[in-house]
Amino acid sequence: QSVLTQPPSASGTPGQRVTISCSGSSSNIGSNTVNWYQQLPGTAPKLLIYSNNQRPSGVPDRFSGSKSGTSASLAISGLQSEDEADYYCAAWDDSLIWVFGGGTKLTVL
Amino acid sequence: QLQLQESGPGLVKPSETLSLTCTVSGGSISSSSYYWGWIRQPPGKGLEWIGSIYYSGSTYYNPSLKSRVTISVDTSKNQFSLKLSSVTAADTAVYYCARRHNYYDSSGYYYGCAFDIWGQGTMVTVSS
């Protein structure tokens, strides 16, 4: 059971906007920043969002992140077929451990 | 372009020690800006952080694995390594090494960190 809670699945049609939630507690999301990773099938995770809402160079601005209290969200606008992947949230926990969400499988219908 | 590459046996017997090495190329492991970490992913499951190390040798581990984990660094070879002892089938996973990047704004204010560069991963199966 993961420390951060994500919905196991999400879906949308091309062009739609999809959001994925990540719920934690005061010791992780509530007091530290949130990162999001995209994992395409058979590949390593790729950093998508860091420090709640910052995009690394090369990540399209269709991807955005936000945080409020002990929850965070990843939004994908203008959904494309190549966005079909697993998405993970992560945060540092004050108990000195990195914690991850269980992952959300995004399907583009 | 910094790259990380995991290497080590793909098959380990139960009760033995899993040993992996991560080779860093295109940059120095001795940079003061980064920590280096190991993360694993059992087949069909999510990500689990194992532990991290600084080039000086300072380490911190996942408490759930701490009694079995040792992470070390060899700056002369630009490598860091993972040893996981007394393995069982539950340790079967893809093991990733990654760089942890600290982020600062123009004023030097720290505003977070993340594993920003990952190796391709190596599958380790624990079986007799």
C-alpha cells in the first residue's frame, strides 16, 4: 500500500483535459514539494513536474501541476495518444523517506 | 548529456546478496549539487525508494530495507553501488539508479528536489 494515494486509472479522448490526483499527509505533501513522473511502457520514469508546478526543459506546457494542502494534481490538456502511460506522484516525507503514489494508468480512448 | 547505467547479475539466489553498480557518464558524481539514489519497481507494481548517497559517502536509507541495504560510492570510477542482503522473491524488481537534483532560485532559495535523470533500469530476479 502506497503512502501517497492516486486513482489506479484515468482516461480521456484526444484533445480533452485530464487531471490525476495525489493525496498525502502533513508529513509529506503538506510540508514538502511534489514531483510527477511519466512512465511509458517498458521504459524508466521520466520527470514531468518538479517542485509542485515546474516543468523541466523539454516537457510540453500541456502538462501542469498544482498543490493545495495535503493534495496535489497533475493536469494534461490537449490529450494526445502518446500521453498514454503510467503517472506517479512523489514527495519527501519528514520521516526521512521518499514516498511515491501507487501510479495512475492513463488510457487515451 | 549526463547518463546513468545500471549493471549487475540478472539472477540472484534466495538468501544471497544482490549487488548492482550505477556508472555515471557525461558528468561528475562528485558534484556538490546532487545526491544519487536507487529506486526499484516490482513487476506490475509501483516505485519504491531504496536509498540515496552523497559523493562524500553520506547515506540515508528506506527504514523498511535499512537492515539489509548498503549503498556506497567510488568517486574515482564515477560509480555508486547497491548491496541488498538476504534477498527473497519479494526483492524481484527492476532496479533503477537516479540523480537527485536540488533546485534553487536566482536568490539561492531552495525550492525542492527531484530525481531528474534515471538509468534505463535492470531487471533482477530472485530465484533458485
